[in-house]
Amino acid sequence: MKAYGNTDIGNSRNTNQDYFYVSAEPVGNLPNLFIVADGMGGHKAGDVASREAVKIITEYIETSDKKDPVLLMENAIDKANEGLIKEAENNPELKGMGTTIVMATMWDDILYIANIGDSRLYVIGQEIRQITRDHSFVEAMVSMGKLDRKSAKNHARKNVLTRALGVEKGTVADFFEIKNEAGNRILMCSDGLTNMVDDQEIKSIVMGQEHIDEAVNKLIEKANKNGGADNITSILIEP
């Protein structure tokens, strides 16, 4: 397995509130672990939320004796949610902080995925397929048939989340389990990429580069060329 991640502040932000984690080697009882977090809640709070969420999740997985990947991810996310809420309660400067989270682990040829918010995971091969589903206002409107997919792309409330880690007690993640096929590459990213580069262009860049580090860096370069309106984070996995 090969994996590479990178992040960039973009063209419009003063700080980078994205945070990511890449380990193609075992982490606790998981054979590998990949995480993208996109923080929110102001200048300082967003930085803290994304970084602390990843820290709590990885520390829990490193020390847990549980072996079921879904249970491990679920418990780790619960711990992170509780930790962020407690930290915000103890520090007024962090009030209102939260973060998206998308995490994945590959066990043999099965990919286990968890997500909260609008950071995404795609499987890219002959086609590009978004596995996760955004927890956002516009995605809810699309699901109810009140908004078409094209209009959602540029909707004024496209960045309004309906679910985020660290915002309220009892927040739950969505979980996905898919069988990976040979030749696929797996992309995890923050919305700083997907708001700037459409899916077909993402596919073209990912499959058009021999090496995954080149592909990740070209995705970030393209997002910045198209405006770079937010922080941009991408992880590319080649099982």
C-alpha cells in the first residue's frame, strides 16, 4: 500500500484549519489509518478543533484493545466529540468550534469509512464515485428533491453543515463498507478541493499521474488556480 497526503492554506485564508493524518502502517489494531479534518469556529477554534480531533482519535485507536474496525472508529469519534465539547466548555475562546471528519482504514480488500460533515472520500478508477454523503444544508435539499445537483454546486448556503464533530453531544458518524477493486485509487479531501475542482477533473488528475504524490500536489495546484477560496487538503491511497 502507498499513501500520500498534503495540505495548503489556499489563496484566501490567513490560517490553515485543515488537518490530516496518514499511516500506511498499523495503528493499534488497525492495519492502517487515514483522516482528514476541516475545522470551523473562528481563527483559533478551527485550528484547535481539527488538530485535537485527530489527536484524540489516533490516541484512542493506538491504545484500544478492540479489533472490530467499525467499533474502533465509532468509539474514537465519540471520544473526540466529547473531548472537543469539554475543551470548548473550559475555554471561552473555543466556544462554537467544530470540525468535519472523514476517516478510513483498509482491511485486506475491504475499505471501512466514517464521516461527519462535508469532507469526502472518493473511489477513483474507470469512474469517479463519491462514497461519503455530505452532512450539509444543500445535500439535504437535494435529497428531498427541493434542489438539483447543479444548483447545489453554487448555492449561497453550500457551506452550511447539518452535522459536525464537537458541536453537540450524541453526534454520530455515517459508516460505509466497500470492497476495493484492483487499479482503484482512494481520495480523501476537504471541501477546499471539491468546491474548486469538479469531479471529472479530479478523476483526470488522479488517474493521469503515475505517482500519487504528484497527483495530490496537482490537485492542490488546480484548486488554487481555480480560486483557492479555502484551505485544501487531499490524501491519495493506492492499495
